[in-house]
Amino acid sequence: MNFCSHCGHPVTRRIPTGDNRPRYVCVECEAIHYQNPRIIAGCLPVHEDRVLLCRRSIQPRAGLWTLPAGFLENGETTAQGALRETREEANANVEIIDIYTMFSLPHISQVYMFFRARLLDLDFAAGEETEAVHLFREEEVPWDELAFPVITETLKHYFHDRQRNEFPVHSRDIVIERRPSTG
Amino acid sequence: MNFCSHCGHPVTRRIPTGDNRPRYVCVECEAIHYQNPRIIAGCLPVHEDRVLLCRRSIQPRAGLWTLPAGFLENGETTAQGALRETREEANANVEIIDIYTMFSLPHISQVYMFFRARLLDLDFAAGEETEAVHLFREEEVPWDELAFPVITETLKHYFHDRQRNEFPVHSRDIVIERRPSTG
């Protein structure tokens, strides 16, 4: 951030009065520009004993498998965001069952939320950011080709919890220390 | 938003190529400025049969009682944000037990997350945005003087769930339709 989005003058980085951390503050109109973590909402779509995964056609992790998920938009509930992403990425019609997993990723200021969801039909198809959509039984899941740790953990929880048909919410922090580059 | 925070030129509002909703886009450098919901993280601090509430000294809802909570900051986990807000608003030392309630408030693009927490000592005291901090038994809670519906719901869930000592995660949307002003 270099300029004030309100008045167009340069911003500086300083701790505003009454605050305790540096913010971008306009040198002219003194508007404070807060920056906050973003939410990624998604679904774990289930049909009988199979789960729906999408193979990514875009970076990062193109070619690897993921659950349909993406940035929550202003004006949406977390469940609405998860449904929208499931339609956009997999053209899949689901109904939400309940919130299931949550992950804080502070090194990239993101919070993931996955909802268990029921596929309402099998008319799914790859969306624009997806090159394939497929239903997998547990033994068919491409564990070595999953795109992100939050996907692996959500699937592992699901297949474990399914054995006793109880699905408590799982919440975990994935903390990766930033280290100085060693070249 | 009037100006590009990257290059300082004016922004326009349009649907970028490959997107499906209007964004602020710079007329000069074409940077797309996304805006997303914010997370408010807080604690439900418990000591024996009492819960800790803070009386707000700032608007909105000054003078009303709330749980310690505030905007999650970049670089924090949701639990770290909840702990920080509990220290800032109530100078209270707690340990997190688990995530407990979540609320989507799409009309203001906010997502609330409250954690159950255990008070580690009774050395709490009002912080800068608080005029009083107090422990309340269920029958003492000032139900008519709570600051926000999410506070009322979290407390009601807690006193209900405490009867059988089971605390499942509660997730709910609080949807308030925007209506045209009737003057």
C-alpha cells in the first residue's frame, strides 16, 4: 500500500493514537487503512461413501486435488460462500450439513472453514479453475496429490469420524514460522 | 474507495475479466482491489459458575455488556486474536478450551468466533475500551443490557450446554435484510 484509497495522497506506516500496532495512515486525511485476515470457505461434498474432489487447473498447485473452496465475499454468510465456490469450481449442487473443520494459517493471514455437504445430484462438472471433478472412495483418494494440508486433514478427519457417524468440529492452527532466506 | 492504493490513480468499479462481480479496479495499473469480510474473535471466560463480561465504554453500545472480542489482525490465529482481545479489554489471563460459537453477519460482512476459555486468575480489570469487568452467575447476567445478539446467543448456549457438560460448536447466520429507507 502506497497511497490513500480515500483521497489519493501518500500513506505512511505508523502506530495511530490509541492503537498498538503499525497501520497505513494517510499523511493528508489521516484515514487509517486496516488490513485483516481473509476467510476461505469451502465444502466437503459427500455422496454415499464417496467424497468429491476437484483437480486444480490454476496455480498454485495446478494439477493437484482439492475441495471446492475460495475467498468469502462481502455480503455472504460463510455457508453461502462455501455453496457458491462449490457451484463455481465443480458445478455441484449440494446442501450444507454443518460446519466441520477450521484452520488458522497466520503466516498467510487466512482462516479456512469447511462445511460437510450432501450432493443433491451427480450432475457435477469442472468449472473454470478446475480440470476434473471426481468422486473418491477412501481407498481411492490420491493422498500424495492433494493440493494443501488443510485438504488432507479435512479428509482424514472425515473418514475417521465416519466410522462412528459423529462429526465434531475440528479446529486447528497451522503455524509455519517465517525463517530468513538461506539463499 | 476512490484511488488505487498501489499507484494513486483513480479506481473505477467494474467486473474484471474472468470474475463475476464488480470490484474496484485501477484505471491506470489495473490492480484489482478485493474487499472481504472481517473476523471478530473473542472469548467466553469462565470461572467456576460465573462468566466474565465487560461493560463497553465506547460506541457502539456504550454502557452495555459484552464478551471481550475484536477484529482479528493479520498474522494471528483466531485463538491468538481472542486471547489478545481478552487481555486488552479485560486485562484477563485465560486459557482457551475450544471454539464454541460462530456467527455470520452478512449485512455488515463480519464473522464472529467465540472460544470457551478458563480464567487463570482473578486479576482482571477494565481496559481502555471498557468501563467495568464483572463475573456473573447465570441468574445475575444483565440480559436486557447485553450489547449484541451474538453475546446473548453465546451466553444462552453456554448456560444450556453447561447442564450436561457438553459444548458442541454452534454455528448460525444472523441475516438482516437491507430495506430501502422509509425516511
